[in-house]
Amino acid sequence: MKSPYLGAVPLHWCDECHVPVLGKRCACGGKTRFVGVTPPGDLRPAFPSDIELINHLFEESFGSPLIPKDHLALLNKVPDDDRMEEIIVGGAIVGAIRYLPGEGRWEVLPRPDATRLMAPKLQYVIVDDAAAVFIKDGSSVLAPGVVEIESHVEKGDEVFVLTKDGTCIGVGRAKMGAEEGQGISRGQVVRLRKNAPQVCCPGPGTWDDTVDANREYLASMEADSISFIRDLAEEEDLPVTVSYSGGKDSLVTLLLALKAIGSVPLLFADTGLEFPETLENISAVSDRYSVPVLRGDGETGFWEGFSRHGPPAVNFRWCCKACKLNPVRRLIELEFGECISLIGQRKYESARRMKSRRVWRNPNVPNQLSAAPIQHWNALHVWLYLFQEKAPYNTLYEAGLDRIGCYMCPSSDIAPLRMIEGRYPELWDEWRSAVTEYAEANGRPPNWFESGAWRIKKGENDDEDSHY
């Protein structure tokens, strides 16, 4: 399991406006309530494709979709073996979805408050009133108190535990299926999962409403970042650039730079492994804001490195230096000699970046003074700012990706890699061919690529940071 790392989780909810708020008071004047989510709490909006997936999974498991039309939902990525996301609706965690790589499927983990939004028609257990008293206190569901086990329940399923009037008093994993549970008088039927008490207040809301509710907080973050950029530009007698990847964070950084000091060139390291949508976004942003794009060739360096090292791995990311850092260093030498680069780094992205300074020099790019104007922003700050500015963000986010980079990045979870495989079969076939050819030439097992073993290199522990 991936290691968690702590950070501030400034999520609140306005029950009047039905929107998330980044502070203790909503712009409507009302007080908000704190929403506890798993750290680091780098929340993002659930786009229509996310909601479609979640509702499909809930319908498949429980016979009813989770997220009602016109309700806002947030997703919070939490540490797990692969991808796991908490689902926040109505100011409460109403469930989670978890990808199981070994089974190639998503698993749904509901919370009791999910029944504020939907009524389970499948995978539930009904208990009598006498048993309900003990279950509410945390006891598991035992056979003597069971009135009904819904016919589709199988051992190992996630189930809702309901009273006879339909009230949900718990959720957990079935220890036996409906067929096995018929007529028994002893044994554990459901092992309950403990969940902290919450307040769920569902209601319709929009992202425009959310921006309006948070304008004061966004203005404060914007002012801090603009001052940071201006002060740095005044202190250092160097040209200023923005390192642009086609992702949301570098787009916000560009918007702040434009407000702080005016037009600046974009530095883009083209790895040759970019999504088509990323290349389209770079062109669109350049046209929209009239900023030049300076491109570094990273593709040559990547395939030269591949021929020596094989595919990059989570713990052996030689690719960052070969196809990002080195090309940018050469590009800066050619265009400026030395420069400041504003970079969309945020401390909530990883444990390593949580500890990073706001201004630094990467030893691999000594002619670049790197600076992070949005170091203290979280993902929700970023998204609300982009919505506020009506900025042309990369459409891949709406397709379900939460990070933009090389399409085959080994640091990606298996879940998005499976999505990429289905969405871009030609790109994935090219990558499969390259890795398979390397595997055959170097004595790797026949299933080395399909098993995902190429993503881990034994004996290595290199975590090169791609931010340049």
C-alpha cells in the first residue's frame, strides 16, 4: 500500500448552497461545517465521466445509482494498493471505489450515508429491531437477528444493513451468501465496517455556485501567488518563463504569471509520448493567451535511454532526466543562457513535494531557477480558479484522468493505464511492442508486459522528480 502523507485538509460545506467551501464561511454569509476526508485531501471535481462510472458501479452492485442529477460530487484519492477514491456528496463521504488490478475490476465500498441519495435494491441484509439496537452500537450482524438476505448476496460482497423500515444502520462485507444463510440460526452474516459519524445534507448545486461561494478564498490565494511572482522577478535579474506540461497546475501558474508580470514564454519538453489532447491544449493555450511555446526535444533522449535501460519504472525513472530535464537545460542554454521557470508544483501532490522548497535549483538543470507560485494550493483551489477564469484546461481530465503526462508513465496506477489502453489502442500497441521486444531480448517472462512487472525494477530506488 502507498504511504499516506499528512497535509491540511481545508474542506468545508455550505448546507444552504450545497457546495464545497475552502474556509469557515460561505460567500452567502452562512457558516460552513468541516468535512473530514483522508489526508492529504487533494480533492477534485467529479466530472460527468466520473459520475457515470460511479453510478454504473452502484447500479451494478446495489441496483440503484448513487449521485443524483444536478448534485455536486468531489473525489478524494486516498492511499491504497492501486486507485481508490472517496466520494463526497452533500458534505459527507458516501462511499468509495477501489480498483483491484488482480481482478481487473472496480469494487464499491458504500457508506451508510449513501442511502440519503439512493435506495439499495440489491445486496442488502434486513435485521429485526432487537438486533438493530446492538448493530448500531458496532456489533456484527449475526444470524439470529436476520430477517432477510437479499437473493443476489454472495459471500464477500459489500452489503447494506437495513432495518425493516428501510433505515440503513451499517455497511460491511457479507460472510455468507443468501443461499448459505437460509434457515441458519448461528454464525456471522455481515462483518460491519466502522465509519465515523457524518452529516450528509444533499441538494442541487453547480460549479458556478461553488466559484461564487469561494471568491474571497480564491482572491487571497491569487494575491499571494502574484506577489510571490513579482517579488521573485524583481529580486532576480533573469528572464521569466513558465514550464508548461498541458496539465491543470501549469495552466494556473501561467494565468498567475500573466496577471503578475505579463506575457511569458512557455517551456515545453515534448517527450514524444504525449496524449493528442495535450498537444492540442498547448496550441490552444498559446493562441488564447498569445504566448510563445519553446519546445525541447525529449523523444530522442527517451528512446536512447530505453535502449540502454529498458522501460522506466516507478522506482527507476531515468526518463525524467532523459526526456524532460536534459532537453529543458539545452533549451534554456540556447534561448536565454539562464532563466527563472515558474512551475506548477504543489505540496499536496506527494510526500516529496510536501517537503520541497518554494524556490530551488535542480542539479540536473543548473541554469534554471525553479519557483512554485502555487506550492500551497490544493487541487480544489486549482480547479475552482480554472472554472472562475474559464480557462481552457486539458479535456483529458473530463475523461477520467487525474494527472497529465506521458501516456505510459509507470508511476500511474493500473486503473488509468487500463483506461488509456482502451481509449488509445494504437498508442498502447506501440508501447506493448517496444516493451515486449525488450523483454524477449533480455530474458523476461512471457507475461512481463501484461502483468505490469515492467513498472518495477528490482534493486532500484530512484525517485527522480520530473519538475524542471
